[in-house]
Amino acid sequence: MTYLEFLIFFIGIPLLAFTLWAYRKQCLRREKIVGIGLMGMIALVYTTPWDNYLIEQNIWSYPEGVVLGTIGFVPIEEYGFMVLQTVFAGILWCFIPHNIPASKLCFSGKGVAAAVIIGLIGACCLLDGSGTYAGLIFVWAFPPLAIQWGLGARALLSSCKKWGPLWVGFTLYLCLADAVAIADGIWMITEATRSGIEIGNLPIEEILFFGLTNLFVFQGLCLWQVWRNKV
């Protein structure tokens, strides 16, 4: 299986099905589409340099013949994955009842402190070679978490029961798809830069990666809705 075939089968087809379902249920209102598009652009801009660095450092690698080509160090399909994963999470978000409890965006020192702790954990992981991948994930996650938790901790805590189960379910789905891709040799995670802790053939760092990236999207859309309700 090539990366493009993986992307079509595991992301493209299910995304199309859920999009049509959301359209039929009249869930795709304009403000939601705008929010999803905004999250997709942010994901692409913020993730691209990080992906390039990971591949340049040989933390991720791709065998010859499984990708169409690269832009920088990153396969063309990987850019598609960044955006399509975000859009998929956004489409799923549209199915959530959006009567988020009344709240407002306001500074939370505790939220920023929690994000700082995650960044510090990442910095500590980077002190050891086997913690490189996990450390880079935590350090990369720190800025968006600091913004989201620092501005919207109250809204996120009051609404997490609504979007939390969907976040967990979509993360599990992507982890299963990732395990298939690794087993099929579409991409590889270098052993020297990861902990070696695995569930089946799936490195725990990959679970962390998908959990955090999906969290960014669901939290971002939650805060987008809160902001839209106040303007």
C-alpha cells in the first residue's frame, strides 16, 4: 500500500461519508465551516516546520516508492494528512450538540502553568536519546496548549464532556490506522529516538501525537464557538 492509497482509504473515504451525513443532517452551518477551515490552515502552518525537522532528523522515515514526492523533507501526502485529519475532526465536531454552557474567554494562570509543565516535561525528555520523539511532541504542543488553556480553560472544562468522547474515539481510530501503516511499511519510527514502549506495533509516542493533535482541533473549535457567541 502506498501513502496515497492509505490516505484515500483511511481518511478520504470516511471523511467524504461523514461530510455527506453532516450535510444531510444540516450540521454544516457557515460559522462551523469557517472554523474548520481556520483550524486546517493553522494546522498546516504550525505543523509543517515540525514535520520537516522530524524527518530531517530521521525520527520519521518513508521507504522509497511509497510517496509521490516531497516538499522540503515532507512527503506530499503528509501535507494532505495534516489538513484532512483536521477537517475530519472538524466534521465530527459538527455532530456534537453545541449548547456549550455560557462562558467567556478570559486569562487563566493555571491553564498556562499546566501547559508550561508539559513543555518542561518535553525538555526533560530531550535530555535522553530515547526520549527525543516524545520530548519534541511535548515541546511542540506547549505553545498551542498555553494559548488554548490560558484563554479558554473555563469554557473547555465546562464543555469537555460533550466533545471528550468524540476526541477519544477519533484518536483511537487514527491510532489503529497508524498501526496498519507501520505494519505495511508506509512509514517507520526510528527506534533510537523513542522509548520502545508499544501497544502492539504502535509506539506510545504515536498515541501521544494523535491525542494532542486532535485535542488542538476540538479545543480550538470549542473556543471558536465561544468567541463567535460573544461577537
